[in-house]
Amino acid sequence: MTTQFEILKVSRGLVIKKIEGLTHEQLHKIPEGFKNNIAWNVAHLVVTQQLLHYKLSGLQCLVPDELIEKYRKGTSPSEEISPEDFEEIKELLLGLPDTLIEDYKEGIFKEYTEYTSSTGFVMTSIEDAISFNNFHEGIHLGTIMTLYKLV
């Protein structure tokens, strides 16, 4: 699992590096043909990781329910994220992988509710979810990179 954890951390570092220096307006711009923006994608990464790893393991997510409701699968931006709140989301983006690693090593992921993603990938364990989440994060990193070119 060490490699999977490293992939997650590197991917999130790339997201942060890509968005450095963008203005509030750039982070929230939805280009023609898109249904979301860079800020939504960043928050969505935080939320999805929590749902796939913690909620489906029967554990409490480490982010507020309000964040989950706004940025889970099937949502789109309904309001701009304040600069202060976006800083907190970026801190979660960078910090939660370390918490996941610690929790995994401590063995807290004892059960897992089977889940089929919208891509058809079936997860039956935390290990499946960690691997799939990396795939999911790669998709959204690509989206962020595309949006970056358009804002």
C-alpha cells in the first residue's frame, strides 16, 4: 500500500502546485462546456476520498457534513467558496492523506460496504477503495489542468 499512498500524496501535491497563484475568480470560473470549476474539483477530491475510505468502512468522515453535501458526486457549484474556506479545503487536501496512512496502519478499516463506482469499478475492501480513489483523483487532476488552461 505504500505505493498507493505515495501516489495519493504526489497527486494532491500536483493539484496544489497547479492552482498556486490563481485568483478567486479563476478558481470559480466555469468555462463554456463545463459544469464545474477548479474550486469545486478540489473540494470534490477531499469529499470523495472521505466517502470512499471512511463512510464505506462504517467510520465517521473527517470533514463536515456540509462539505460532503456540497461537493459529493452529482453536485455542481452552487456558490463560491470564500477564500478562508478554500484555504481550509487545501489544508484538508494535503493533510488527510497522512491521516489515512496512520489510520490504515492502526487497522481501523475493519469492514467495507461493497460499492460500484459510476465507472463500473466494484470496491469490496479499503485496499480497492484506496486504489480506485487514486484513479478518481487522476481524472480530476486532468480536469483541473484543462480548466487551468481555460481560466
